[in-house]
Amino acid sequence: MTEGEVRARRARGLGNDVEARTGRSYWDIARANLFTTYNNILFVIGVALVALGRYYDAATSVGIGLVNALIGTAQEVRAKRQLDRIALVSAPKVTVVREGRERDVDPAELVVGDVVRIGAGDQVVVDGAMVGIGVLEMDESLLTGEPDLIRKRAGDRLFSGSFCVTGTGYLEADGVGSESFASKLTATARTFAVTKTPLQRKVDLVVRFVMLVVAFFSVIILAAALFEGLPQVRLVQIAAVLSGQVPYGLFLMITVAYALGASAIARQGALVQQVNAVESLSNIDVLCMDKTGTLTANKLVFDGVHPLRGASAEEAAASLGDFARSASASNATADALVAGLPGEKRPIIDEVPFASARKWSALAFDEPERRGVYATGAVEMLAPYLPPEDAAPDSPLAREVRDLSSRGLRVLLFAHNPDVTTLHDERGEPHLPTLQPLAVVSLVDELRPGARETIAAFGELGVELKVISGDDPRTVAALAKRAGFGEDAKLVSGPELEEMSPDEFDRAAGEATVFGRIKPEQKEGLVDALLRRGARVAMMGDGVNDVPALKKASVGIAMNGGSSAARDVSDLILLKDSFAVLRPAFYEGRRIIGGMSSVLYLFLARVATTAMIIVAVTMIGLDFPFDPAQAALTTFTVGIPAFFLTLWAKPQKLAEGLLPSLAKFVVPAAMLTTLMGAGIYAIDHEVVLNSPLVRADIPNEFQETYENYTGITFGSEGTRTSSPPSRPRAASPSSSHGPPSSSSCSWSRPTGSFSDGARR
């Protein structure tokens, strides 16, 4: 391709350019958190109070809503920045063939039709078909979650995000930019979404109900105040008090509770990326987990060598140890053999490295101590090269394999031909001679630390557990049993799911426990099916192939040692790759539920009491009993106790009948408190205002303060004015020797007035 053709294709939008963003700007995030319905009401009231010079009242009325909005904004901005940092493709330069020669370019400069050179160690940055001669061994574990190498030839598809382990070849780009496989997964990962927990939904319901009640009372009270001609400043103050009855502090308390929970879990070894993740974990019904890298430590452990055909165990073990150390390419199987067997590295004259398509590897030696071809791999893949008697279903080899497989062990065959020293035919293709079985090798997947204990704990709590893997279903089932799953676990494979109708798929998702040979899109489908059945689902994964399922689940949990994409889209990250932290995280979530349930009782009792006092005082003809400053005191009288209730809470499950239980407590408590509060307020009016202390001379500075606050001229017989108050009159000399008369210093008012009760 020429440079002119490259420029023309880039102009048509066929370049490898992808804009990395979450789809929401910083302004979108700030607007969504700041300008809610309730905040808008508070802001209007705050502006009115500022216009009337009531700066303190404005601050106390708007402050808590503003603080909570800022906390929410900061959390979502942090999430946006994390999501924007997702990058599945990290190759700094790629080699492209243009105008007949190779040159290095930035990946963003590639266009559709470019021919890209792929060599060992390179990461594929665009999708395309392999062209020309050559064979590549590709590592697609970042995309599929499985560590086996995939053999690629001309015409085979190469996907962005995969790595070349061995070989050299070329691909012709046809999927670039947002159309590439990696970019599509990344776009899914960058979609920002917040899933509310059951507790958050109940709190939202309670707050909406309270807002309706407050709106109803506000209309009645403000209409009565307007009818009496109340000054503007007092109207705005009453509106601020009424709006303050909405328990918006609940949201702040929830945020504080989540922050405390996140801090506690961080000390255990987990990072909380969504503030509600800890509480969400405590509400899950189903916990789904991947096998490779999640349930297991992505590490094999040598179990034993089981000799065949009269071979000695010592000789078979020594040969296998030399084989593992002499191979040029290392993998999890070779590492396990090297760690578990003695041996030494020997020179080889030919080699066929392991590939997923072959499922075997082979070495050729030409030394007196070690001569011939040695091969190891899956029994079924090496069976065609064995003598018929060894490949028979009732042979000693077959019986040994069945016995070991039934115990959940991975089984390999180790075979030998001492007379051949070549592994390729005349065309250069890998080729094996007839082999004699030496031994069956058993390996075991190493479970994550604390996996058994955590699985047992979740089982006791009634959480349903499922394993979803791309590995063979029988292997996954055996491993699940070792990890503590029941013996009667139902098994379903990916090909079986493909043949099912939507209803059968949903039923299988709910009934089966172990899923094998599952594709990435099927993982997401299984999570989606469980959600449709009404379950709250947690998904654990570590690879890019897990990203859609992690995003879909109610709670996404990633291993810190997994892919960056999986970490960035998850709600909870296990920093030490250990299951053990899930148990304290679960109980921490239950503790949050216990604390917030108690806080709900406290906040709603305060709201109900305040509303009933306002109604009771108005009905008996007294003044409006509150002002914004008094309402702001609830930050201390309710907020501080609520904080310690959250801090000292005991773990408990979210009660199904929480709302009826709230009503049974709140109504009697509010009625009793209202009787006491309204009674004290009535005594204040009828006794205190008529006491000798009140009838004494009232200082000028008190009169001025009263007029500045209420907008009512002191001694005006209840007359209201919206104009700036006049300078207060000094008390007459005659009044210094006796109580003032009502004509010289009056606080009189018509019955039911809202005029002067604010400071009493």
C-alpha cells in the first residue's frame, strides 16, 4: 500500500484511531449530582435567603445537600478517570509493509488494508486475517481466559489484544479503531453504570414519600402564612425549614457508612472502586466465578508419575525431568514438572513446542544417556501414535487415565521412541513417529488461598455458587468438588447451551452449577439470565473475556493479578488475589445494613416528630415553631448519633419487612415526642411571655435584633412590614418603674399568626 492510499483511507475514517472516554464529560457528572430535584429546591431557597441578606440561614439550608452532591461527584469523577485509563493494547510500535518495504509506525497510524508483520513477543493491535507463509503460536489468554497457545496459519483470524509466542507471519488489517475486537471490549468496559443496592432503593422510596408529605404540608402552611400577610423573609425561612424536613442526611450517612466499610476492607486486602460494593456483596444470591486464574491460582502442581509397560518410576521421572528442563518454551505444565522432578537441561536436535491445536509437545535428543523422541501431551491427542493395544479402551493406560481423571487430576501421557531423532516431515510440518507409553503424569490445579474456606462460608450463608470456565466441563467439575462444591453438581457445556432455546438457557443457568467450554459472550448471557430470574449476582474474573460479565453483574470482583480491563471495570479488587477477604467483606456489608437500618429509625422519627409538631402548634393557634438555624442543629442532634450508630452497628441481613417495621416504631415515637414538644412550646408562650421578666424593660439592642430578624416593627400590635425596620424606640422614663403597658411595648398578635415564634 502506498502512502497516498493510506492518507485516502484515513480521510474516509478507516484509521486505527479510538477516542478513550467514558461517554460522560465532567460537566455531565457534576450536573447529574448537583442539580437533582431536591437540590434545585434547596438552591432556589438558598438564593432567596441570600437576596434577603440571610447568609447564615442560606448556608445551613443548602450545606448538607451541597456536601453530599460534591461527594457523589468526586466518586464518579474518580470512576471516569479509572475507566479512561483502560488500555487493552500496549504495543508502542508496529512493523507495517508499505510501498514494498517494512517500516515502524505508531499503532494509531494503521488503516484498513495495511499488512502488519507479527513476530515472537509482539502484541496484535488490529484484527485481520493471516496472509503468506509461516506458522504462529498465539497466546489469546487475555481474550479467552485460557492459557493454551493457538496455532495460526494463512487465512486464520488474528485478534487485537493477543500475543505472538513463536513464529513470524503477516496479517492484513480489516478491523481497526472502534471496530477491532479489543476496542469493542474496551467500549463495553468504559460504559459507566451504577447499580443501586436494595438498601439504597428502600432509602430512595422513603425519601420520596417524605418529600410528598412535606410538599403537602408546605402548600397548606405557606398558603396560611400568605393569607396572614407574612413578610417575605419569614416566608423564605419557613420554606427553608419545611424543605429541611426531607431526610437528605440519610444519603450522607450512607456515603459515610460506605467509606467506613471500604476503609475496613482495604485493611483486609481489597480495594473498593464503587462506594456501594461492600453492601452490594452482602446482598448477593449467586456467586459466579471463573476457574483459571480465579478459583485456581493459574498454577499447576506436580502430583505424580505412574509408569506403564513395566517401566520404572525412577527412570520415567528422570526422563520427564530432563524433558521439562530442555524445552525452549516454558508454560504452566513445564514449570510444574521442573518444580516437582529432578533432571538436567540437555541439548536437543529438534523440537515441536506445545500448541493448543495439537495439545502435545515433543523433543528429540541424540545422546547416549538420552536418545530418541520424547513427547508429552493430552492422552487422546497422542493415542493415534500408540500401538493398538495401548490405545484400546480397556488397556492399562485407559484404566489409569480414568482413575486419575475421576479424582479431578489433570492427566498427561509421556511417551518415547528411541529409534527416531526427527520431528518434522519433508515439508517442515510437525510429525510424530510411533510411540511407546512410558508413564501417565498427573497434575493438580492449585486453588487460590482461602478458596475452600470462603466457598464453605458462602454456602452456609445460603449463597448459590457457580463455576463458569472455558475448560473441559469434567475437569472443571472435578476441581469444583475439590474446592468444596457438592457431589451432585449439575454439569452443562457451552455447545449444549448453544442448542438451547432462550427459556431452556435461562432454566439451565439457574439449575446447573458447573459450566465448561463457555465462550465470553456466554458468560455474559449466563449472568444476564440469572439477573432476569430476580437474583443478585456477583461475578469473579481476571481476564478481558470476563469484562462483559463483570459489567453485567450486580457486583464485579477482579483479581489484582488479572488484566487491567477486568480490574478497572470491577466494583471490588482482591489486591492479594485471595478469596479470604470476601468473608470479612460480606460481614462488613451486613454491618453497614445494620447501621443504616438503625439510622433510618432515627432520621424518620425526627422527620415525623417535626412535621407533627408543626401541625399541632398551628392547630392550637401558636406561631411557626422553627427557623433554618434550628433545623440545621439536626446535623448534630441526629447526624452525630447516626454516625456512631453506623460505627457500632452489628451485622444483620436486610429485613424484607423493613418499611412496616419503621412505621411501627416511628409513629408511636413521633406522637409521644410531639405531645411533649407541643406542650413545652405552649407553656413557653402562655407562661414565659407573661412572666415578670418579660414585662420588664426590654433593651434597645434586643428590640433591634428582633426587628432585623423578623421584619416586624416592635410594639406594632402584630403589624408586618417588608421594608427595612425603623430605628427602635427607646423605652419611656415612666416604664422604668413598672411593667410596660401593651401600648408602649407590645408582642400581641392575632391567633394563629406565624409572626414571632422563630426565636422562642
